[in-house]
Amino acid sequence: MRTQILVPVNDSDASQRTVATIIAQKERFPVPLTLLHVVNTEQLAYRMIPDFQLDMVQSRAESAGNALLEKFRRQLADTGISTTARLEIGNPRKIIPRIANDEGFSLLIIGRRHSGEIRDVLFGSVANYVLHNVTCPVLLF
């Protein structure tokens, strides 16, 4: 069985810390990493964007997501870590566990925001949801 590692990223400090930690411990990650960014379409809906502009906004969000993936891919490549980049559209809480579970990933590495435990309990966090809904081991930063 081939080892596969999934690393969901976004534009947060948590993702930057996660990538920096992977770089600092690169000898632990000898296989290519799959970087995943999910354009959160539910977040776009809450911003009261008129329907006629939604396609344009989503297109720009996808472009920004691809740029973010490329930034992290370059950072990792500069230190000799091989990656593939993947952009998905939808709700990160649903997409990340689905990909990790359905595609047989061996490990998921995800950062969490340090927003406080009470806030996470009340509102939840993507990292917390993913932690409880994937079948593979999770490395949480």
C-alpha cells in the first residue's frame, strides 16, 4: 500500500505554521504530500453576494486558492519536499474528510487556529470536525 499524506491549507496563520513545521521536520515526510485547498462556497453565500456576481467572486476565490497552493508548493519544493496541489470547491468540513477517507490517505496533517477551546466548542472548527471524521491518523499542529 502506497503512503499518502494529505495537508489541507488555507490562508491562515495555522496553515503557515503547519507548513513551517513540516519543513523543519522534513525527514519525517519522505513521500510526496498532497496540498489541498477548499474554496468555501458556503462562506461566499453568507456575504450576501448577488447571484449575478457569484460566478465572478467564485472564480476569483479559485484563483486566490491556486495562488495560495502555489505559494506553499514552492516553499516546500525549495526545501526538497515533493508535493501535488489540489483545489476543491465546497464546504471544507465535508470535503476534507471525504477525500481523506475515500482516497485512502495514510495520514492527514492539519493546523488549528488557537482561538480558544470555548469558541471551538460553541462554533466548532474545521480541524476539530476533521479530527473526528477521518479514519486515518491525524497530526494536529
